[in-house]
Amino acid sequence: MDDKRRRARVQGAWAGPAKAAPHTAPRPAAASGKPQGWGHERVIPDKQFVYKEPTEVSRRIPDPQIIDKPGTYEISTSTSGVSRLRIFPSFIEPREVEWMFEQLHREIPWRQKSNVGPDGPYQEPRLTCWYGEVPYTYSRSTMQANPHWHPLLTMLKDRIGEVTGYNFNSLLCNLYRHDKDSIDWHSDDEPDLGRDPVIASLSFGETRVFQMRKKPPQEEQGDYTYVERIHIPLDRGTLLIMEGATQSDWQHRVPKEYHDRQPRINLTFRTMFPETKAQP
């Protein structure tokens, strides 16, 4: 009996302490194609769409105003004053327009002026001639005065003075030879023209569109995108008068075109005050 007990104690010592059952990690659930927690998603309440006004006002580029009827047009009012246009279609009768155009085209001493721009010298895309008592400087280039007025030009100057009441003493003649001849955006505001200069523009030959755009307010920093614009088709024999603050508040041009155009002559009468510079 004692031998059995002794053998049992020896065998128990060899066996050592009882081992704890190994920890078994839980087996992952078999993939079912659904995310865990399927059927227990958060319920998102229905949302109602609410329209909100945009924070920035949408701006629209205005369509140009077309002026093709006779009359007087006050196109703007500002601290500079009232900008005014007067249009006289058929100021020169149709039976006179043709022979006047031919004589001016043939007998005026046309030449191509060289100007100086931001990229250097360039040739104006038209021909010009300057009549008056003093030279005329614009675009960093000077035209010498031609004091010997052609008799037809003198007659036209006097006729315009009788109708408008203005006594002009100078004239810039422009010859647009074809559709690619043009004049870019500018104002006739040189100091020798004085304050609020009056420009009388008389057209012969092909009809071209005279375009105007209002100078932007200071906060626009020179951006002309949304300014007011005016288009005036200047037919042969038409007289256009620009008065008041037009040169202070507006720019004008005759753009290039992309279909055939016959020659056009434009006479722009003005008054020079070389002894009195415009006040700032």
C-alpha cells in the first residue's frame, strides 16, 4: 500500500503543475458581403433643400446702344458734366457727297504717320493729314501743321460753323483705305484742345461703325468689361458732334472689319488753344 502511494507521488512530481487551457482567439465571422453592423445603420433624417442667394451679384455685359437716328443724345452725366452727341444724317446732300469724296481723296496730301507705343514705333493703319496753325502731337509723335487749307475743306468748315455755332481752326483728316484700316480706342483730350473740347466728325465714302465706350469708375481699375457702349453707323454725308464731357468720360474708335470695305474719308474739325493749356 505504501509502495503504491509512493509511486503516485513520484509520478505526480514528474507530471508537474497542471497547465492552464490555451487562450483561443475568437474566429472571425465569415464574410457575407455586408459590413459589420448591417441592419443597425444610423438613420439620416430627410433634409429639405433651401435656396440661398449668391453672395456675389452676377454681372452681365451690357449690349451696345445703337444710335442711327438724327437728334441730340445726352449719353451720360458725371462730375465732369454732361456728355452729349448731336447727329445730322445727310448733312451733305447725296448729290454732293460723291464729287466731294473724289476731290478729297485725290487732292489732300495723305501720308502715313508713325507713332510710338508701349512696344515701340509703329505705322498708323490709315492715312492722315493735319491742317491748322500749330503742330498737333498725339501718341508721342507730332504732325506738322499745313496752313494752306484746301478750298473745299474751308467751305465745309464754314458750313459746319453756321449750323453748330462753333468756330473751328484745325482739322485732322483720316483716310481708311480698306476694311483693315482702323483707329484704336482713344479720347481727343490733348492739352492743346482745352477743357471739354468739341469735335465735329464729317464722313464720306464707305459706311463704318463708330464705337464708343464709357470710361470705368476708379474702383474698376481700368476694366472696361461692363461699361456702357454705343455704336453709331456713320454713313456718307453724316455729321457727328461730340460735346461737353464726352472726351473726359468716353473713348471712341473705328475698328478693323473682316469683309471688304471701300475707302472712307473722315474729317474731324476741332479748336486748338496752344497758348492756354487745359486746367487739371
